[in-house]
Amino acid sequence: MDLSAKQARRIALAAQGFAEARRHDAPGRRQFRQIAQRLGVIQIDSVNVVTRTHYLPAFSRLGDYPRELLEDEAWGRKRSLFEYWGHEASLMPMELQPLFRWRMARAAAGETWSGLARFGRERRDYIDNILAEIEKRGPVTGGDFATGPRGQPGWWSWSDGKRALEWLFWTGQLTTHTRRGFERVYDLTERALPDTVVGAPTPTEADAQRELVRRSAAAMGVATEADLRDYFRLPLDGARRAVKDLVEAGELVPVKVEGWAKPGYLVAGTRIPRRIDAHALLSPFDNLIWFRDRTERLFGVRVRLEIYTPAHKRTHGYYVLPFLEGDTITARVDLKADRQARVLRVQAAHSEPDAGPDTPARLAAELRRMARWLDLDAVEAVQKGDLAAPLKQALANL
């Protein structure tokens, strides 16, 4: 089966939740849970220039939903999501927890990043004491076991207590009970998660990885083997075996996609949308664009995160959100939420080759929607980038 580049792009957008029209009223719990189920994983990141990235995928797809809804679903008393290493640090539907026990077992055996693995080998008695303390004390934070100054990022500044908590989190013995601000509060997994999840059978590693590839395929619509592997960061051999099994079972159909050097795999029975009419600002960590090679294949746009690039070497800005218009990426904006001034600042605006005469007005409307959602009063754009002047005019016309 052959697909054109445009067909593949529309299939991918529909799978990611961009084919449905937004509601006129505020989206509720049911709509949020549907998006979380569809995506399967929502990346967490601490950068708060606009808002933390885990809030943005639902906004991009649903519009201005109540932000407290995510917090309740992720860290409330009757939450539907749990935290673990899915893509990166991630929120995922609760029923996926058994599918990651193979990763937890591998972490316990030392297959995690080197510094933490070494700590797990060398400080096992200390880790066991921390675990026993939590069993008696209840939920804790890294600060409860700090021995040095707090607030500095990076493994090198963690206390031994924080290292122990993270090792126990990786191995699945602890999970996130809740968060205070952005600080993780840890507790025993069997206390923090529902009994139905804790008591669910543990699938074999092969069965778990096959199900994760199945969910990745559903979330992406059409994908290469590398795409399917990257979605939940699966090992090469496991992902390859799972793809082979799903093709043999008729669940995935090999396809040739225009412009793709590697074979694609399409979920059996997928319908090709005739049109996608999306208008969305995308977090740089959004599922649709987080795998940069796939983004280039789908949209012909090279997206790079420039946070760690020296300012004078940045092409588009510090925290840049691509603008999805219809089924193409037509612009990028470098945004900053100035909470003190209650202004969403557009620090740069650049057009892409597919931008059209309506792009400034559509982008302005989406920026105004985002500002309202963030409880900001205005949007202000500076004269930086080739789209800045028409965007300023479009904002003035709203």
C-alpha cells in the first residue's frame, strides 16, 4: 500500500486528536481523559517560560480547558494518571503501569543511567533504610532527606536521600503520591496507586512491549519502526520483535510513504481523513513533534529546541512553539508569559514556507486564546522575525 506525504500527515494528525472540532463550551473531565488515552503518554518538563509542558498537549487539542483538571487527574485523590519514565518523565493512563514493570525490573538489575545504577549497587543498605523510613513515615519529598543546599538542578547537587528516592522510583518501589508546586512527593507504590492496578498481573516483557507498540501505533496512525520504538523509548530488539508480531497478526500494515526512506506501518483499518482544519500552538515537547526526524518527514520543517543554545546562535528563540494551521506548520513563535505584567509576550515570530495570507490572523486568535487560558490580559509582539509586523497588525485587529 502506498501513501502520499499529505495522506500520511493527515493520518498522523487525526491519530493525535487534531481532526475533531473544538467544543464551544469548556472541555471537561471526559474530554481530557479521552485525550490522555489517545496520546498514551504526556511528557513532563520543569521549564515554565510559558507554562509547564504537560499542560499544553490538552490545550492544543481541546482549547482552554481548566488547568486544574490536569492536576486533579495527575495528582488528585481519584486520579487517572500515574508518573513514570514513559517517553521521558511522563504522565500515563493508570492501566499502563503493569506494562512498565519490565523497565522497573531492569532498573533494579542496574539498567538505568550510570550514576544512579552505581548508587544503587554501592548504597543498597542506605536505600533499604530510606524505604523502611517511608513505610513508617508516609509520603516524603527529596527535601526530607537533604544533607546539603537545596534548589540546585542536576544529579551532582542531589543529596544521597534524593538519589535513593529516584532509584526507588525507577525500580517501581516508590511512585508519585502528589506534587507540591512542582516538587514530587513520593510514597510506596502499593499505597499510592489503586489496588486494582497494584494487583494487576505482570505481563511478560515481550507481551508488555508488544502492547506498548500497539498503543504507539494507534497514537501515531502511521509510523516507521524507529517512530514506534521512540514513543515509549523501547529497546531495539523488543520493538523490532513487537512490530514483526503485529504485522503477522494483521494489526499493522506495511506501507510505502512518499518521501520516507524507511517503511511505514499503518494501523489496520485506518481511514484517511480528507481534511484537517486544526489551529494549535504546539509545545516543543508535544507528542506530535518530539521526535525531530519524524517531524521533518511529516511536515518538512526542522524543529530544534534552542533553550541550551547560546542566545546569539539561536535561530527562532528560547522557547519556541510551532503553529499548526490546517495540516501544516506555518509559523513559529518564541513565547514568554510575563505573569507580573499579565502579558503573553511574542518575542519573535517567523513564518514557514506554507504560511498563507490568513496565517497572521489565525495565529493571533490562537495566541489570544492562550493568553486567556493562562489568565493573562494581553498579547504583545515585538518586531523580531519576518512574521512580527503582520502578527502585530492582526493582534491589533482582534
